[in-house]
Amino acid sequence: MITETEMQRILTVLKNPRDRAFISSLYDSGCRIEELITLKNRDISFDQYGSYFQLRERLVTERSGLWAVQLPCPCS
């Protein structure tokens, strides 16, 4: 497991906002890489608190739900 301090160190090293958002989303949601890369625009929404995405799993197990993920600001 990666601690929160280690995760912050990883995010500070990443310069590309896309990479930071991808790694942060994986860490915060606990989803699989395949689940994250198959997201569609309709699965992602934004509000004043951050972004939310809904995972749609094709397997029989129930993991679908909403996860609040605070993505790094692309302007920093």
C-alpha cells in the first residue's frame, strides 16, 4: 500500500496534468486501470467540490458506484 505522504511525493514529481489526474484517480478510487481508461465523458461530472465518475463494470460483481476524486488543478 502507498501512504498518503508517498502519494503526494509521486504527484509532485509528475509534471503533466493528465498524468497527475490519472494517478490521483487510481489512488483515490481504488479502481482498476481498465475501468479508468474505459470511462466515457458521460461518466464524469464536475461540481464545486471536484469531479465524480461512475465506474461501469462488465463482470457480475457489483463495484459500480460514484467516487469523489479531487483532481489536481491543471493550471498548477
